[in-house]
Amino acid sequence: MEKNISSVVDKKNKLISASNFVPATPHEIFELLANPAMHSVIDGSGSVLAAKDAAPKRLSLNTTFGMSMKKGMPYKITNTVVEFVEDKQIAWRHFGGHIWRYILEPTTGGTTVTEQFAYRNSKSPLMLELAGYVKGNNKAIKQTLVNLAEYFADKK
């Protein structure tokens, strides 16, 4: 699996983006991403613990879902699905306004998965930068993409 994933940190447009090859179909990957219970399996930040009991088994546009998290101290967060194109793209955001997005592009032998953290519409983009979340999310995105590729490679 590719472990030296390059990313783009676009501070002007407030967007972090990284891509990696995943040895699975867009449908297989989308099904995993649309299941909140699977998010902790691929999370590269180490902060996603589990989907809350009330989380739906499969996401859809405008669905809300809660996650148990831990970044220093445990907390819970509620997200809303804001983009949903079956087998192509899914994104969610929470009250802070920033968005986590996955874009799936079929390619020979699998899928190119692009993960993005878009914080242009965040309620406090400067705070995210000053607190180190932009740098931390860049690292976490790359690790999530590695985890995603390894998850499906292990299934083959």
C-alpha cells in the first residue's frame, strides 16, 4: 500500500486534499463510508471511537449521525450528510461547519479515493489553523487513506 501519500494544503481556499489507490470497487468503498459503524476502522486520526447507538446503519443525504470521539478527552459529535452521490461522493459536517469529503473515481484494478477536509465555511477557520487542526487533519487524511487501502487489500 502507498504510504507516502502526497497532499495539497490550499490555505487560500481552505482545503486539504489527498488521494490514494484502493484495491476495491467504488461501490465497496462507498458502502463502507456510508456505514458510520465502520468509520473507526479506517480513521487515521485516532479520534473516532464508535458510532453512537442511534446512528443509522447506512447514511443518505441530510441524515444525521452521532459519533463517540476522543481527542484528549472523550466527547460526542453529531454530523449531517451534506453530499451524497451513490458510489461517487459522500461528505458530512458538524456544527463547526467544516466538511469531510470522499470522492471515488474508478481506475484499473480499483478506485482512486480522494479525501478532503474543507474548512472554508468553518465558523472559525483561523482557530483551526492556529490550533494545529489543519496540520493534524492533513496527517490524519493520509493515514485514513492508507488504512482504507489496507482494509480492502486484506479482504482480497
